[in-house]
Amino acid sequence: PPRGGGDIHVSTIDGYAYDYHGIGEFIYCMDEQNDFGIQIKSDKRFESESVSWMTGFAVKLGPSTLIGLSLNETKAYVWLDNQLTNASNYEFLDFKVSITDTLILIERINFFSIHIQYNWFSYPYGYFDITFSLYKQFSTFGLCGTSDSNPYNEFTSSSGKSYKYNEINDFGDSLRLPLAKSALDKWHWNISNIAFEYRINTLRKQSILAHLLPRCNLMK
């Protein structure tokens, strides 16, 4: 199945494998017509300028948004509609969501399922792996590639421009998203919904991250 994670290894929907090490927030996979959207955040791995790994995500769940961040703890921090949530199970509309400290399972019945694993590497780093399955025909673009059973045209931007296999960095950069300065009240396709700085600052104000401040500073 298509997956992305680690530093950052991607296997597209049509089976092409590649690495992309851009730093920022990106369209990982989307099909607006089918209301399917995944965005990711990537940061430097250790102090490397050339290797990154996945440290955050946003997933569209119908009218809701699920957001996860690695804040250099042994667990992931997860928000549902901008409310920080603990391990729990949710069912609404045709969605089923299960959240634990290290695993998020999402299913939209007859549409797709998403498996998000949080991996605690060692202090002070944690990262995500995302694997998903599509249960119907989708028309996707993003780092996940185009879902047309053709592994030779994976690198197509939102504007329809095609990139060659030696232009992966340019392709990835074309999927970079502007950053939101505050939490968004609804999903935006062309803006990152992750709002990292806003969430960090909110947690600090609530003293939730008091013991994590030195670790979080390492991510800047």
C-alpha cells in the first residue's frame, strides 16, 4: 500500500518508491472531489541539512480535521477540531477513529483507511509513518502520486505540471503549503492546517509543555 514516513521514504499509490527530504509542510495526498486530504510536516533529521523526517500531519475527516505532532515525547500529540485529545475512539458520520499514544487508525467506510504510526526513535526525536488504502477510484495528486495505475507519471503538481524522475526536489517543492498563523476553523486545501507554532504556543501557555520546552526548542 502507499506509504510515507521515516526520512522521508515514499511509496506512491501506483507503486513507485522514492525519497524526498524537503523541510516544511506539504500536500501528501489529496482528492478534493472525494473529500480526501492528508498534509504533512517535515523537519531536519538531527542536524542534517539534507535529510528530513515526518514530524506532523493533518487529515481531513469530512467537516472535521485531525492533527498530530511529534513534540519530542514518547507519545504523539493529537488534536481533533483543535481540541487536544487523549487516547480514545470516535465514531461520527461514516468515520471511525481510534487514537492511542503511538497509533492512529482512521476509516471512512467504503472510501479509505489510514494507519499512522508514531515512532519514538530516541531523545529527542520522534517521527510518523503513514500508510493508507483506497477502497474506490480516486484521482489524487501530491507526494503520494497520481492514482491512475501508471507508475510513470507520478510527479504531477496541483497545476498539472509534470516533473521528471530527476526533478523530485522540484516536484516536492511545488507541493509546499503556506503556513497558518493560527488554528483554522475548517479544512483548507491550499494552506497547511497543522499550525505548528500556534499549537506549541498554546500548550506552553497551558503549561502542558513546561517540561518539554528545551526539547521543543530543538525543533526550530
